[in-house]
Amino acid sequence: MGRQMKKFLINNAVTILFVIICIIGIILANQPLSYILGEISSRLFRNLTLILALIIPVWAGMGMNFSIVVGAMAAEIGIIAATNFSISGVACMAVAFLVSIPLSLVFGNLTGRLFNKTRGQEMITGMILGFFAKGIYDLVFMFLCGPVIPIKNKAMLLTNGIGLITPIDLNQETKKAINNIWKVTLDKALYFLFFVLIAVQIVLIVRKMVKNQEKFQWKKAYKLYASIAGLIVYAVICHTSETVLFALRFTDVPVVTGIIIAIVCVLITYLSRTKLGSDINAVGQNRAIAISMGIPADKVRIIAVMMSTLLAALGQLIFIQDIGNFATYTAHENVGTFSIAALLVGGASIKKANIGQAILGALLFHTMFIVAPLAGKNLFDNAQYGEYFRVFVCYAVIAISLALHAWKQVMAKRVAEEAEEEA
Amino acid sequence: MEKVRERVQSFGFPRLLIMAFLCLLIIMMFLLKIPVPLTLSQCIVRIGINMVLSLAMVPGIMAGTGMNFALPLGIECGLIAGMISLETNMTGVPGILAAMMISVPMSIVVGWVYSLLINRVKGSEMMVSTYTGFSVVAIMCIGWLVLPFHNESIVWPIGDGLRTTITLEKWYDRALNRLFAFEIVGVEIPVGLILAVVIFCVLMWLFMRSKTGMMMKAAGANPEFARANGIRVDSMRTLATILSTVLGGIGIIIYAQGFGFYQLYNAPLMMAFPAIAACLIGGATPRRISVFNVVIGTVMFQSLLAIATPVANGLIPEGNLSEVVRTIVSNGIILYALSHMQGGKR
């Protein structure tokens, strides 16, 4: 038992450390619950798709896809195009997404080809590619828009007619267009979520019973019990604590955004059960064996990157419509780093990642992001401490995860070599 | 014809492209009637102040740890040393030398600690070093806020910490450049700076030919073979990392004095990339490098940037075209180098 405990602690060190940081931060920040809940909820819906976009390349053994920056750029180009034709509201988002689909697929394809040339160094390549793409993006929108590329909407151009203004504001109807379609308060949303969870569990169990022609297995249905227990605990908390209920009622949840995220989750889960999904996994596990099995490894890897880039474009669209504007030349800069740090905080590694880790990571990482400046302000009377601290944590999480993974690989190799020598 | 193609391939298409671009810029410079002597003076200064930072890439590539993306580690050491020299009001060339002296022991300790990490992550050095560098820059941002510096000219008048940019006028602004400097047809020759750079280049050149240098090269080229011949590969890697960090520290001091400013906080974050790009443009690869590569590369890259600035301003007065050119060229060449590492195999 002690040994198992130790193993659990070591394997989840980053996550556990983060839970502690978050708790200390929340205490130090000393903010009303409604504020923290509201911020976490809105940031979760804002960022989750971008984090989910990272999962598929991890399966394909390519590590964290730092080049989701390119997908984010595709989304921004989509919004610029839609704004250029003065489209607003949900239509603006739809047009932006339609424009970004072919763009992100082409970008993803090119990225995948590059990754196939730099096998084993995909992450550094992706990172440098992000910087390189930023250069090209700046060139196009700072200097070519206006003189070379005609811009219909003159309000988007700088006064001298060369280059786009920054930031680009979405108009009142477009801002939060997707979020505002349908909103419910968080307390109802959570009830709904628990009922859906229970319903899904029941459906799964019934399907299994019908399929296998067996009786209901009381012992194996622990997920169902957990869901029901969660519902009961939640209901009790809501009825006993005024502050919690108030905080929950104070927070609005964007239902349509939630549905989009749910669809992405379902599609990713579905993908993992298809032939393509198992091919991706096989390539990630062992490329040589996958090729000998007749799987076109390079093609599979390109497809994985293309899907990731497309999801990143969708994620950046959701992000920008929630904020309501974007810094034309810098909005994509930190997309990769922040998303990757969040996924790693959730317990993922360079080799393994799933949806649960993405959600947990998003929750923890963004809690830290909210409370760090506030805690810094309360502790040292200077919010800068917290701001620098959160940037440091973000880089450090990535550095530590990468180093730990590399170290484990070297150790495993050494053990294998020693075993070989002995034999 | 076949031979020409072969030559082009071994030289690298992007390098040809960069050379062509450089020629185009020089032609543009004459067409736009930009004052040549002034630009040339700036070129020389830029080449000089960036050379040592690029030189810091040599030991890492020799010993097989690859391009040292963790250059900010050394840079931060150099910056701390610089701040100490300013705090104690050291001026002129002695001030610069003192700052270098202070930076060296710090760099050695930091480099040694960092080498402990880098020796444990063989095969993933580039990624780990990049994010180690980033983390250190971020933690040093807090460091600049809390370190006990009190000299009124370097701390903020109100609030905590050191200033973001510190002009060196009071201490040693361009002191090394001005040492023995003279003028030929309007072009200023910063003899002191050139001397300093030449000394470091020659030292590095000698080191590469010394016995230790040879052993380091062997350790980088084929670790198994080197180990079989009794070379301690890990010690070689440690030595290389320390050397690289020390050069980073000295490099930033030379850079700052020639530039006229110390830039703290997030300024060092991306400084490794142009240094790496310069080496690669000069013909180095992630596995092979010479001092000649560094010199040629820095001359080409920095003159490109120095000439691009006035040309870009002549063409489009607003916006920062030369910054965009820098981003595209430096990252483009790194991407090219990565894609030619034979499928990432080491």
C-alpha cells in the first residue's frame, strides 16, 4: 500500500503540487466565491477546446503540438475576413469558421510534412514553426494588407492605409455571439450535468446487459454510484449553504459553447475507437511495427496534426468571441504554451493524454492564473509578483514535465542496455 | 550543371536565399540614397556586439548537446554582474572588465548546475533547454524586483525593483567601442570592440584545437566510440555547458555596452534564437560548427539586419519591417537546420 501510494504521488507530482498552489492562492487572494467561480467557469469554456486540440498528436507519438499556434492564426484570418465584409453576430463566427477550415487543414498538412522530416524533434520544430509563422503573419497583415491585399472595411486599416489596426474589436452583436445564444445559471447547469452523467451511465449499463445477456452487476456499477453520490452531495450543499448557492446563481454558463465542447469530446472519444484511431495509437507506440503492419505512418501523422490544427482554429474562435477582441499581432503568441502547460498540469505526459486530464488541467491551471496576481497583491502589495510567478509556473511546468519524461526514457534505455549486457 | 546543383545543395538553399536578399538590400541601400558610412558603422558595431553570444553556441554543438537554447541562463548571470558593476559605480573599460570578472564565477556555478540537468535528458536537450531558459528568465523577473540593489540611478524612483531599461551613459556607454576608435571616410572603426571579439574568437579557435577541444569534439561526434577510448563524455558535456554559459554572460555585457543599455525582465527571453540563427546561416549544423561559421554567419545576419532597418524605413516609414525580417530569417534558418538532421536522428 505504501509503495503504491509513493508511486501515485510521484506519477502525479505536478498535479498534486498544483492543487496545493491553487488552494494556497485562493486563501491568499481572499476573494468572494462568486468571483472565483465565475472566472473559472468562463475561462474553462474559453480555453478548453484549445487544450483538447493537443490530445490527438500526443496519441500519434508526436508529443505536445506547439504548432497549434498556426491553427489559432487560421481562426484569426477567418475573423479578419468576416469583419472585412462587415458580417456580424453568429454569422460572423460561422463565416470565420468556414474560412478557417480549409486554411487550418492546409497549414496542418504542411506542418505534418515538416514534422515527418524532423521526426523525434517535433516539439522544438513546432515551437520554432510557431515563431516563423508569426513572422509570415506579421508580414502579411502589417505590410501587405492595404497596398497588395485589398481591404474593403477601411476601419480595419491604419490611417496611412498600410497594415491592420490592433486590436481588432468585434462589434456588439458579434462579441460573445455563441455564448449569448443560450445561457443558464451554473446551479442549473450542474444539476443538468449530473443528470446527464447518470443517464449516460444507465444507458451504457443497459446496453452492456442487453448485449452480453447478463444480469445487472451491482459491484461493477461504481461509476453510477459515484454520479448519484455527487448529485446528492451537490444538492445538499446547495440547500445548506447560502453563499455557495448565491455564487452558483451569479455565474452564467454558455450552453452552446458547452455543447460544442461536448461534441469535440465525443468526437475525440469516437475517433479513438475507429480504425484511424487505432492506427494513430499504433504509430505512436512503435513506428517500425506500425509500418510493418501496413499502416502508412507518415500519412497518419499528417492527419493527426491536421485534426489538431483544425480543433485549434475552432478553439481560438471560441476564445476570441468570448473576449470580444484580439490583439491582431500577438493574440496567438501564448496559445501553445498556455494550453500545453494546462494539459500537463492535468496529469498528461508527452506520451499520454486524455479528455479528463484536459478538463482537470484547465480547471487547475486557470485557477492559478486568476488567483496568482491577486495573491501577489495581497502578500507583497504588488500584483506584478503574481503575474511573473504565473508565467514562471507555466514555463516551469513544461520544463519539468519534458525533463522528467526525457530522464525516464534515458533511465529505461540504460536499464535495457544493462540487462542486455548481462544476458 | 550537376556540379552546380550539388554545390547549392551542400551550401543550402536558404543560405543562398539569404545572400541574395542581402545583395538586394545593398542595392536598395544605394538606390534609396541611404548614407553608406553611417550604415556601415552600425553594421560593424552590431556584428561586434553579437559575435560573442553566437560564439557561445560552439562548445555545446561540439560536445553534442546541440544548440544551446538555454543561453538566457548565461545572459542572466551577465546581467546580474552588470547590475553589480553599476551599483558600485564602476566606469569605463575597467568597469566592463570588472563586470565580466564578476559574471564568470556565477556562470560557472549556474552552468554546472544546469549541466547536471542536461546530462540526464540526452536526446531531448533542445526542448528542455528552451523551457529551462524561459523559466529562468521568468523567475529572474521576480529576482529583479526583490534583489537588494539600491543605487538610485538603476532602481525605479517609486515602487520595487530595478528599471526595465538602464542607459549606461553614467558608467560605460560604448566604452569598449570608443577604445582606440578612429574614423576612415566617415566609417567609425571601434577598435576596442573588434579587438575584444578577435581575442574571444582566437581563444575559441585555439581551444577547439587543444587536447580538451579534440576530446570534446570526439565526445560529441560519437559518444560510444569516445567512451571506448577513455574519454569521459559526461564531463565533456559539463565543460561545454559551463563554457557556453560563461560566454553567454560575457557576451551580454559586450552587447549591452555596445548597445548603450542593459535590458532586464523579459528582454533575454528570445536572445538565444538570433545567436543560433547566425551560426546556422554561417554554415553550422546542429552537429558541426567552426569559429569560421560563427564569424561568417554573424557578419551576414547582422549586416542583413543593420541594412534592412534603414531600407525598410525608406520603403515604409511606419511599422517595424526589419523586426519581421529578423523573425522570418532567424526562425526559417533554424527550421531548415532541424529538417536536415536526417529525420531527427542523432
